[in-house]
Amino acid sequence: MTLDAQIMEIAKNARAAAFQMATCDTSKKNETLLKIASKLEREKEILKAENGKDLLYAREKGLSEAMIDRLALKEATLLSMIEGLQYVATLPDPVGEITRTWSRPNGLQVSRMRIPLGVICMIYESRPNVTIDAAGLCLKSGNSVILRGGSESFHSNQALSRIISESLLEAGLPPHAAQIVPVRDREAVTILLQQEEWIDLIIPRGGESLIRFVVNHSKIPVLKHYKGVCHVYVDEGADIQMAIDISMNAKVQRPGVCNAMETLLVHRAVATQFLPRAAIQLQNAGVELRGCEKTAAILPGVKQAVEQDWREEYLDLILAVKVVESMDEAIAHMAKYGSNHTESIVTSDYERARRFLRQVDSSVVLVNASTRFNDGGQLGLGAEIGISTSKLHAFGPMGLDELTTTKFVVMGDGQVRS
Amino acid sequence: MTLDAQIMEIAKNARAAAFQMATCDTSKKNETLLKIASKLEREKEILKAENGKDLLYAREKGLSEAMIDRLALKEATLLSMIEGLQYVATLPDPVGEITRTWSRPNGLQVSRMRIPLGVICMIYESRPNVTIDAAGLCLKSGNSVILRGGSESFHSNQALSRIISESLLEAGLPPHAAQIVPVRDREAVTILLQQEEWIDLIIPRGGESLIRFVVNHSKIPVLKHYKGVCHVYVDEGADIQMAIDISMNAKVQRPGVCNAMETLLVHRAVATQFLPRAAIQLQNAGVELRGCEKTAAILPGVKQAVEQDWREEYLDLILAVKVVESMDEAIAHMAKYGSNHTESIVTSDYERARRFLRQVDSSVVLVNASTRFNDGGQLGLGAEIGISTSKLHAFGPMGLDELTTTKFVVMGDGQVRS
């Protein structure tokens, strides 16, 4: 069979399974998730052995230690996969939920009912835990899922996929509801992205180059974010200690993730009070500061920021710092250099808090809280399959609801249109 | 200026205007709509003169009478444009609406706030009323809009566009919030579809070939439906009179629209009772029937349906008729040949009504009501900018809410992540 034919068969089988998944009982979906969890527990050693083949391959290929670390199925990774599935099984089933009901003057009762999207295709890099996390969320929301992990995690993903298929079958659900693409060739991705007839949504997860590749080649809608250039703005009259705590948390707690702060904007009126104290703490935590001229005047010896720094997603212990004359300048800076991801204001002023929430055009906008809260779990969505920074369909963290849409259901007693 | 540069300037100006529109007061948006309405009233004669140039051009080009009819700015068309704007001005402003609020254990208050999508581009055919209807809905929902009408309505659209820009300016809003593309060249459409940096959404309205062209060339998300192959299924034990009334309404009341019935499915148990009575009424109304073999056995002399009939969107007084053995067969038929647009069941059975609503995968699913109700106005959305039969972002009729998305707004008092 050619690669084209093979991919098309996977996609068609996913579509057929999606029909069954769309209307199956919640209990069967939860049973599947719990079966996967217990098999992961029971087959740990098998999984580690398969993962070992991938690690060997990765070392032979000369992958970086950071990548090998993400590839490894460690005890803690397996445990979080198992607990994740068990947790998603406890979440309410979004499918069939009536989100609104109203009546028309002619007596028609109109409702909007949540339904699955259909077939979702995940394209991701080396982390094999995405295979389990994504399958859990897609199945719980009544979708079929096609999983295309990185070629480095080939053996791990094959083993995980077998466990998922067995669990679906044992719970009486179609095993094609979750399929892994069993080909290393990257051409498989290009072919997947053409299957608009069978696949409803592509979700890429990984570095910016993977995501740009997917967007440029896909005929199917893509939910994605390229990067997170997140800002904290310390307003005139802000509580200085709170501003320091939030800045520290947003930059230092986990610098390598998309919701970490990359640029700190400080109102001129608090700059001399705030910046020296903040700088000491940040520098003690190993953060390199890159400041505008006004920052340098307050923090002598600080490295000079260049234009590119305002656009940079460092994902590292580096922070760009700019002193602004007003909140309007701060908002304009975010609009020009930001990524519509996450922005926070630290303020004591009611009117400016309100105006910031309205005017800042980002998926999550916060007052007096760390940017690190842009996360489905932290915001109470239960779980997260990714974050969208484009506005169509979903904007911000995506949980189970964002893997569904609504249809109109209309109950009448013979109404016709006049 | 090259065509590329001209289109790019329109798109960039739209984006700049979108920033202002996103946070402007409701009263200014309503004022704009009412100003457009009163100018349409005041400048009727000018508009008719400009429209006259288009009609002359259309006749010279040898366009069909049906197309010329749709192009004409008649008194009734103008009146409905004016009333449409006045009505949309009375609708609640979706922007800023908090659709949900909840609290987290750490005290964060999380809300979802409606915001505009940004820049919407409408690509449509000859009807100049779309220029006004679409501008009204896009502006009310806080978006910028780029309007690209058919080349036949060039002069009409230029005149309407001038009225819209003047009204925006007088209300203190950016005139670039609604721009018409002042070029006849179809190449302009192709260039528009590449402006992913400045345009957020494309909505094509017109025939299937226009829509396919847009989908195949767009780098920007497209909300569309290709066609409506809508079904009525008359169940075992249905109220025969109700089934006849609904079938007649769905087929005959306005056969040329996307929510008209194209295929009638009849349960075998009611076929001999229902079909002869229904056939008389339908045929008296001028409907040509094309039946399956079982239909032909009940209605001797009826024309034989071929495979292609089940897929056909006639948009005319023609109806395909099929006798089925069960509701499952009816649902399977809809899944195979339908277009996920609108399907209705006529039934007296509680369990089957409920199952039909759950299992049928269409944007609007009805019990005991005509398919003609798939319409934003009829279903109570206030107004409609189109119908989507794909599931991403919106499924079914799209009103003001569907021209928005939500962002997360989070209010804290110093929370950081541990």
C-alpha cells in the first residue's frame, strides 16, 4: 500500500469511528480512560523497554540532553499520565449538554446542544505523554483522534497506541477512535494535512517551526499558537511588593513555558521605587535584564535592550524591561510587540484595571495575578489540550468544551413558515 | 499603485480601524447604523441612478433575468435594507458581554468576555443589499469589514460604500471600519485571500463555485456552506396531516433557498397512507417527484430517481422521495447523501424524537417543524450573516454572537503560581 493510501485509510477509519463516538454513553468513554490508566500501570516495564529503543535511537542520532529528557518515560511521567486519565474520567461529559434554550413566539423551542467536532489530528514532537493526554481528552469529548508524534518516539507511541486500542475494544468502542500514524516518514504529515474530507481539526504542539509548517501546508483548520511574548505592566500606584512577587513568579517559576513573562513594562512614576528592588531579586534568581534607556538610568550597568528584544520569546532567564510614560504606551507596546497570549497589570486603580481588561487584546488578561495562570487546569477548565492565540473557534486555553461545537435542536408541534 | 499594494493598504487600514471598533461605545455603533439607514432613505434616487448603470452593464453582458432581478435596487429591497439596519441597532451589543464567571480555590475570579473577531472579509455575488446587511452586522459586533461584491454591482456598491463611510465619520468612528474593494478585477479576491496578517475571517456568500474558489485559495479561515440537501423524514405513526403540511412548506414555500427540502424519506409503515395524499398536494403545487422503486409501487407513473438525485440540491420544484424500512435507514441515508445543513423528523414517538435529535449530525435538527426554520431570524438570533455547515467556530445560522469570540479576564489580588 502506498503512503497516501495508508494515511487515507487511517483518516477514513477515524471518520467512521467518529460516528459511533459521537453518540456513545459517557460510561463507556470513562471506562476506556480508566482501562488505559490501569494498563499503563500494569505494563510499565513493557513501555519502558519500548521507550528504551527510542532513547537509544535518540542518542545515536545525537539529540540534545533536553530532548532526550522530554522523550524519556520516567516513573513520574507515567504516573502523571495515569492520574491525568483518571482525572479526565471524573470531569462532566460535554457532549449532549444543552448550553441554552429559548422559545419562539410560534411555540418552537430552540436549544443549542454540544456535539463533538468529529476527527481531530494531533501533530506533536518528542513527548510521548502527549499521546495519552490528547487521546484522553479527545475520546472523553466524543471525538476520534489521529496521533502523529515525533519520529523519535516511534516505539513508545506504538506501544501506547496498542494499549489505547485494546482499551477501546474492551469497553465496546471502535478501536479506530484513536489511531497512531505508524510511519516515521515526515511526508505522512503533509498527506494528513490534505485529508479535509475526513479530518475536522489539526492541533499542532511543538516549536514554532513545526507549527508554521503545519499552518502553511494544511487544508484543514488549525488551532495553534506560535509563541507567547507575555507582559507584566506595573502601573502607577501599584503595590510594590505585589508587583515584585508577580514579576518574580511570572519570570522565574518556570521560565521555559509559553506563559512566562518575557517583557516587564513599568510606569515612570513607580520605576525608581520598583525597579531597584525588583532587579535585585530577579538577578539573585539568575535573571539577565535587558533594559531601555530609562531603565538603564535607574539600574546602572544593565544590558541595553535592542529592538529585537521586545519581540523575543526567550523561554529562559532573560527579561526585557521598559519604562513607559503611561498605561496607553504600555498597551500600545503590547499590541505592537506582543503575541495576543497573556498580559497582566499590577494596579490599585479601579478605572485602569477595568480599562486594561477591556482594551488588551490577548487570550488571557489578568489584574494583579501572575501570567503563569494562563493554563486550562489553573483557570478551572479541568484539563487542557493546548492554547489558541488566534480567535476563530477558541481563544486561550482549550479544554473539553473547546473540542466540541453546538448544533441547534428545535422542537415543534407542526410549525411551518409563513 | 499596484493591485497588490492597493489591497494590502485596504487590509491594513481595516486592521487599524478594528482596534478602535473593538472598544468603542455601543451608542456610536448604533448611531452609525441609523445614519446609514436615514441616508439610504434620503439618497434613494442617487442610489437608483448608480444601480441603473449596473443594470445597463448587466444587460449588455447578457446576464440572466434572475441575476438582473437580484441586482436591482428596488423600492422593497431598499426598504428592507433600511429596516434591517434599524432592527440591528435595537439588538443588544455582544461586545463586552460576560458569558460566564467562576471562582478558583485561590480566590482568582475568572470570566469569559465577548470580543470582536477583528477584520472580516465578505465575498459575495450580485446582490447589493448584502453590502448593507453585512456592514450592519459586522459594525454592530465591533468588527471591521472589507466588502467585495460582484463586479456587476460595482456602481451600486461604490455608492453604498460612500454612505457607510460618511456615517462612520459623522458618528466619530473610523471610516476604514467598512471598506469596499473598488476594483472589478477578480484577481483582487485572490490577493485578499492571502492577507492572513490583517484579515481574521472570510465569509463567502454565493453559488457553490464561488465558495469552492474561496476555500481553495484562502490562507485565512473561511466560514461557509456549500449547499443544503435538506431532508424531511416521516416516521412510522406520524400525524399524516402534519407530515403533509410540513412537507409542503419545506418544499414549496420558497424552493430556491438552501433550507428548502430536497429529499423526502418515508417510513414503509406510513408510506401507503401518506404518499398518495402528499403527492397530490405536491404535484398540484407544481412539484416534480422522483421516487425510489418502493415509491413507484405506491405512486404509479412517478419518475424513477437515480443515484445522483439523492445528492442533488435542486433549488427548484423537484423532490426526491425514498421509502425506508426504519429510522436507522433514514439517518444513514442523511449521513451518506446529506450536507449537514437541516433535517426534520415528523413523529409522535418520544424515544425516536429524542434519538433523532441526538444522532443526526446537522447544524439544525428539528422535530415536527419545517426545515425552512433554519434561519437566524426565525430561530431568534436577531439577524443572520450566513449559515455554517462546518463545525469549527460556528455550526448553523450565524448572528452577532458568531461574529465574536471570548477572551479570559482574570481578577486577582496578588496571586502567584506555586
